[in-house]
Amino acid sequence: MSNSSRDTAEGAGWGSAERGTYRRLMPGGAEKVSWLDPRMLWAARNGVLASWFGDPTGRTRSRWTAQREAAGAPADKVIRRDDPDRFSFLVVGDTGEGGEPQYAVVPGLLNAGRDTRFAVLASDVIYPVGSADDYGEKFFRPYADYPAPIYAIPGNHDWYEDLRGFMRVFCADAPPLPPEQPPRPLTRAWLRSLLWHRPRPDDGRGLAEARKLRAAPAQQAVQPGPYWAIDAGPVRIVGIDTGLLGTLDAEQGAWLRKVSRGPRPKILVTGSPLYVDGKHHPCPVEGGGTVDDVVRDPEHHYVAAIGGDIHNYQRYPVRLPDGRTIQYVVAGGGGAFTHATHTIPRVAVAGVTERDFRCYPLRGDSLAFYSALYGRRLRLRRFFTLTEAEAAAVVAERLRIGPTRPTDPAARVTRRVRLVAALLGTGRRPDRAKRIRLPVRKIYTQVFSPGSATYSPPFFKCFLRLDVGPQEIRLRCHAATGNRAQEIAPPVEDEVIIPLA
């Protein structure tokens, strides 16, 4: 393994590093996804419509699962594999933008994961709206050389065309759902239907040709629906579909409780992480209760909960009152733009402190990355751009933490450095943030950060490798920067041993 970002600045991808080979995998003339483009925002309007006029996801999901059961899919939605007691698998989240950040992950993923038994895509397989036509360049091409099956759970973007593309690719080319009776005029559902984005009638014309890129028998995976469980070796992996708004319908909630029973150790994979950015998001279930209630129940034997949706890596080892520790992980750094980590305040949640918390990119690298990005966009490079040493120093000052990368030379924190850090939403200690009550961080994270992307290294992408044994799981977060050194030997940014007893 090469040096990580915790070891050296070069390990983070800074400096005059050799660019990687990932661009050789990319198609020519691929369209870049930009969330500053009004056309993209309009195409992805269904999430907003669902929050305004009611969320139809639960009913549509129920119709999809009923169709799959009628076609012979197992009613319990369990995929039973023949993996041995010792095996490995990958988890990659929020992959499908189709640009350089996605393809930059692929060479390292193949090197670190070639001996794995399967992979799981956790949320947002295809941006911007989950179209079947986009699967060729955003799924089949990038993972053409991954030799094993790939399973997936949908994210909110996969739902923007009612999950049609997802079901065709991962669920035995499921046919379209029959049309429903139109809603009554002048109702909320009627207003929603007038504005609802739907797939084009000819969507997916190139899907048969795209499938040839992953046509080997060993690469094939058929799943029973958008949510499922995989029995693999000594563990059960439970994948849930949180739809457009990050919730579970009652039908899926009942299934989750049922499939979670029993002594077999379990790992949850979800499109909505339960701990993220220093806060707890337990994920409500229609009719009462939360997903985290299920995860924490000692009768269910969960050891980890891994979520996509947020485009970076975070880990929260939460110790429960009964003495168990569950690893709550954010793993959405598989290809979409990088969500900032420098906006995460000093962590103090569920007994997890800064000593226990891990993230990638490091907060200082995140701040340096975004300062350079906005320096270019605003044509204020000399003012906005911070060196990685300056960014790390101001983060340490604001959060009252020590330097994460001790090899960095000491940098002076000037008024300019502090102002740039504040303008870019850099986190603080929670007590300090409450006293100041400035809206800068909220404005930055909700307005500016989601539209941010870059197309030159370092990208600060990542993927997970989980090595399962009879007694424990070793979880490792591998970095992908877009530089050659990290392609050849993807550095380990975080590693934890999870007991199964």
C-alpha cells in the first residue's frame, strides 16, 4: 500500500504527481453532470414534487416487488450465495456521474478488489435521473473488467424516473409497470402528476449493446427487487431502499424487521446514512419506529450500517448501553462530486468524539480542495486559494483539534486564511457555533457545495473493501485520487476490525 493522506501530502494526491491511467477507460465526448445547470435541476424535480405533493415511492415500490414475486423472485427477497466462511466484497457508493471522478476510482478498485466475490453499489447508481440510456457509460463501461457480480440499492436519483432503468438492469429486465388510474382532478396527486418527470418512451434503446460489456456468466447478478438481503458466508447483508425522501414505507419496514431476526451477524446497506456530519438521522419507517431501532435491537445482531448519498467517507463507532459497538459508516465517495468534510463540526454525538471519528478527505484537504475550486470559479485565486498546510492549520484552530497529518510544516493562520475558512463553511466546536449563529455554513453547504465538481486530481474518491471471516470483519476505506500512485496501490485511509461475536 502507498502512503495515505494521513501520512503525507503526496499521499493525499497533492503535488506534481503523475496523472493516472483512468482516462483510457472513458468514452469520448461524455457529457458532464453539473448541478449548476438549470436543465439538470429541472430533470431532477421529482424529489421536490414528492416533498410538496406527497411521496408516491412506497406505492410504486410495492408494485415493483409484487411484479417481481409474480415473475418468480423469492418472496423473502433473500439472495442465497455459496460463499465460504472467509471471503471479501466491495461497497461503492454514489457512483454514476460518468465523468473523471467516477472513472478515477476504477483502476484502484480493480487492483484492490480483483479477488473479491461480489460488489454492492450503495445509492445513486445513475445520475442525474436514473435513465436506462445512461447505464452504458455510467455502469457497464466503468465496471466492465470487474469479474464478479454487482448488486445495488437505489438512491433518490435512481427514483427520478420511477426506478425504471434500475429494475431493467438489476432485476431481470423487469417490464414496465402497467399505468395506474389517473388521480382525481384538483388533488395534490393530480398536481404532482402534471409536473412529474417520466422516462422517454424509447429510453433504453442501447441497453442490449451495453450489456455486452459485462456479459461473462461470472459477472451476472439478479436481485429480487430494489431491496434485498444477501446470505454470504457467516453474514447477512441487508440492503434497503430509502426512495426519494430517505424513508421506508410500512411494507418494507415490516420486511426489514422480519429479515433482521436471528443470530446471524448483519450489515445494513442503505441509501440514507444513519449518522452523518456529526448528526443522527435514524430514518423513519411509515407507521412508527425507525431503521436505527432495528439496527440497535440486540436480537438482530447488526455489527455495521453503511450508507451512501453523502459523497465522502465518515465512520462513527457508536457504543450502545449493552456494551456492543456498531460501526456507522458513510461511503458515498464512489464517483460523484465530493461533499465537503471541512464543514463537519467538532464531533460529539452518541458518545463518539473526535478521537473516535474518521473521515476522508481530511477536513484540511477538503478545505484546500474547495478553496482552489472557488478561487478558479470566482477568479480570485490569490485571495481564496489556501495551501493544504494553511487549511489544516485553520481547521485545527476552529475545531480545537491537533494536526491529523503531523508531517505538514507549520503554517501561519492569518486573517485572510480565517476569512476564507469562514466563507467556505468550515465547522467549529458546537458550543462556539451556537453562540455565533451565522448562516454562512448553512448557505455554503446547501447552495454552493452541491454544485461543486472538479475534473483534475486529486478527486478524494473512495471505496470500501470488507474481508469477512468466521470471527470478525476487517473494513478498509481505500482512496482514489486520480493519480497513478494511488491507482497502483490504493492507500488505506481507515481500517477497523469488527468482531462478529
